[in-house]
Amino acid sequence: MIELEVASLGLDKASNTPVVILREVGGERLLPIWIGPGEASAIAMELAGIKFSRPLTHDLLNTVVRSLGSELVRVLITRVVDNTYYASLMLQRNGETITIDSRPSDSVALALRASAPIFADADLLDRTTVEIEGASLEPGFGGAAAGGPGASEQEAAPPEKLRDYLKRLDPEDFGRFLP
């Protein structure tokens, strides 16, 4: 498993869809995951250190987990199926590990609040950079990498060309997401 960190939160200019960009700790590989606007706002607010007087959903869940004597010890991004990523929350309670299925966007938002590490299988990072279909290689990032919204089989790039493009990808190419 490879530890990841939130590198950036952006907005795919082609589809106007938020993207959380995870980067391997101490490495260069990126894992872009297209997410919903609510989860993007939750991640952006936590990254910006914005706190509210009343708990929002992810704050509430973090409080519930802790109040039940559990701790979020890690998030695992486990697989991608039909361009949909899957994740698991790994909780620990009384020496027992509890695994809960979760969307990656919710997992990232919760991990940030709980200061828990985020991991993905190395094969997933490798596959994401090689087996991406429908990536637009237009300047400014066309928005279809990793099978994101706007992907089209007619625009598919050869894996080596896409791999080179992703190596040069700057999270700034996505544009800023403003909650």
C-alpha cells in the first residue's frame, strides 16, 4: 500500500466537476478522483481550516466515531470498477479492526478531520496512469483522465502518451474549486 496525501482540490474545466487530486507521499504519481460538490466543499473547508459553530456531516461522523470509543486509523482506496473508485474506512475499537465501505470522497473528508492516513494499492496508482481511457490531451487538461466526466472512447490516448502527460500534470491545470 502506498500512502497518499491531498495534493489539491480542483475543478475539471471540461465538465465543471470537482476533482480531488491525491499524490503519493514522497513520490510523483497522482490519483485524480472526480467527486461531488458537497464532498468537495467538505474537503475544501477542512483544508482551509474553516470551522462552523454547528457540525457538518463529516464533522458529525468524526464525532460519532470517537464518541463510540473508535478511532479512524486509516483510509484505503481499494479498487476502481467501471470508473468508480471504492474505499474503506479502517476503524479500531477495543483492539478490534472494523472495516466500513465508503466512497473515496467521504473517506478523504473524514481522514482529514481525524488526521488519519490515506492509502491506495500501488497497482491502482500504476493502473490509473496506464489504463486511462478517454483522456483529452488538450492544453489545460480536457477533463477526461481516469475516466472522469467527459470521457469519450473517440478521444482515447495511447497509454505511453497519457503516461507522459500525467507525469507533467500540475494540479493547477484543473482550476480552483471554491466552496
